Amino acid sequence: MPLSMMEVGTRRKIAAIRGNDAVRKHLGSLGFTEGAVVEIVADNGGNLILAVMDSRVAVDRSLAQRILV
């Protein structure tokens, strides 16, 4: 299921990252790698605030749809 479909407060392991090499590299540099645990901290309309690897990151919904949990 895409990360964008999770509810606020839920935690899941990342199963896969979809997209081209540039997208996967960008997300990987932010800590979004297969097996990492991610939590949705807040849903601000078009953006999601995520907790991953002891940091918080804001991503838009289109990018969150590329992260499968």
C-alpha cells in the first residue's frame, strides 16, 4: 500500500520505493530505504510530515505514493 494511504500516527516498514533512479536516490538520501520504519506525524493537506530514522521530513502526496509500506 502507498504511504500516502496510511493514517496519522501509524508506523510501518518500507517495503519498496517506486520511481526512476533519481527519485529513489533522493528518497534514500532522506532516509527512506527498504526496511526502514516510517511514521506519519501529520497530514497538512497536500503534504505529509513523516518521521524516519530519528528525523522529520515533509513530502508531498505524489512523492509519498512512490513509497510502499
